[in-house]
Amino acid sequence: MTITVQARVQNAASHDVDQAMMLEMYRYMLLARALDERMWLLNRSGKAPFVISCQGHEAAQVGAAMALQQGKDFTLPYYRGLATVLVMGMTPREIMLAVLARAEDPSSGGRQMPAHYGHRKLKIVTQSSVVGTQIPHAVGVALAERLRGGDALAWTSFGEGTTSQGDFHEGVNLAAVMKLGVIFQCENNDYAISVPMSVQMAVASVADRAAAYGLPGVKVDGTDVLACYRATRDAAERGRAGDGPTLIEARCLRLTPHSSDDNDRTYRPSEELKAMREGDPVARFRLLLREQGLLDEAAHEQLRLRIAAQVDDATAYAEAAPMAGAGTLLDHVYG
């Protein structure tokens, strides 16, 4: 069964989202964008070794994470999951500590590549650089939760290119067979690095693959934060009720190159790169809030300045933080 969640809602009432929650969604989206843009500046100035961006994915990530229970549910995000981990509780300082590989970095103590998010206290489970490893891990987490008698969910994200990996098929199949509380979120931005979806798979939609495993496949506009919230909320209710996993395909935009080491102008037409900005999820949600009288220009400017101060503080804190000591070089390394 494939379900399409209607894109671009006109109001929040049908989503059980009040005005305060809508503004909080926008704050997280704007914070993720501001942090992401600062990472690129740090990279281009030679301070950050590597950046892999969430720009264009903010709505899919914030909408999904806001439908989860922070402190209870487990998240296993992929490398674009900056907005996800912010909603789940990671601070701008913790994000920047990882970007600059400082000893206080909660993800790995500065040992892992940037954007490999992890935080034990917040139940954020890190991934490998080999894409897809987090998918069977999420299934294992959900199975462990069932054995413990709890109803916490395991939510995991990945790109559409990852669905060509065996980890995806094995993980989804096992979760479906055992009816585990897993939410699989494919953030489909149409490119696996430089390879478009049209030459990766013969199906038109990743969500269509769900039928082969006996679970719902949900298609949602990944630039619509409220639609993403609704899709994840419904999947969460299903998972907690013992009805099994859900595969959500959020169609997103990748507004940047694949990473700081990529030049997407070599494989994306200039017209495509220009047109993408018209669908920017941050700008679209800001327009919706303004149309509904929830965020005027003065309030938006105050919010922007407050977030800019947070980003400046996080950057300064991380730059002043110590690197890991040489004596820790062999910690957690196994022969």
C-alpha cells in the first residue's frame, strides 16, 4: 500500500499543530540553516575539514523529529541529519565541536568525520561512513525495545541511493516480518552524489518498494514541514500500537553540492540549480507563517539575530576548545 500525504497545507489545524509549535518548527529550520552555512564558511577558510549539508532537507527532518518523543525514541540519522539532531536535543555548541574535531565532541571525541552524529544521553546512534549501516541497527534497536517491553520507536534516515544497498532490503524485510516499531525515512533529493535517481533504480518512487515487504509506503513533500510531521506522527502511532514499521519517502531538495569536496556544476544543469531555490523549504515555511499572521518582519529579524548569536557562540566555543590529547590516540581502536 502506497499513501500520498498531501503537500503544502494551508493551515495547521488538520495536523494538530498549534501556533507555538509552528514557530518552534521554523526556529529549528532556521537554526539548522544558519549552522550549516557557518560550517561552509569554516570549511572554505580552512578551519573545518569536511562539510556535508542538510540545506533543503530541513522540513523533512524537523517535521519528522517533532513527531517523535525526545528522550524516549531512538534516532539513527544519516549524515545530512543536522536538523534532526537539533530537534532531538543536540546543542549548537555540540554540533560545532564535532565539525572542528574537538575533544568535547559528544559524537566521538573528535575522532569521527563531521556529520556522523551520536549522543548516548539523547539516544542518537551514530552511523558508519559506509551508507546504510544505520538501517539494520535501527531494526536491532527496535527488537531490543520489544524484548524490554517498551514502546519506544527507532527512527532512521537515509538517502535514496542507500536503498540500493543490501542493508536497506534486509533491514526493512526483518522489521516488516517481526512488525517492529521502526520508521524508515528516505530523504530523496534525486542524487546519490552525482548519480541521478533515474539511473539508480527502475521504480519511480522509493515508497513503492514498501509493498514488496508488506508495509505501508508513504510519499510526502519533503519541503513541507507540516506534511512531514503528519506522516511521521501517523507512522509513530502505528509503530507504538504494534502494527509494524513504515517507509516514508520525503522528496527533498539538495541545495548544495553533495559535500564540500564536490562540484555539482559538473553534473547538474545550471537551470536546475537555479530553479531549486524556488522550492527552498525554509523560505516556503516562512511565507506560510507570514500569510497566517504568525511571524511578521520584526519578529523574524529578532529570531534571526538570536540564532546568529547562538551560531557565533557555538563557533567561538568550539574554536577555543582543546583538541584530543595524543595519549588518547589508541583509545577504542582494536587490532
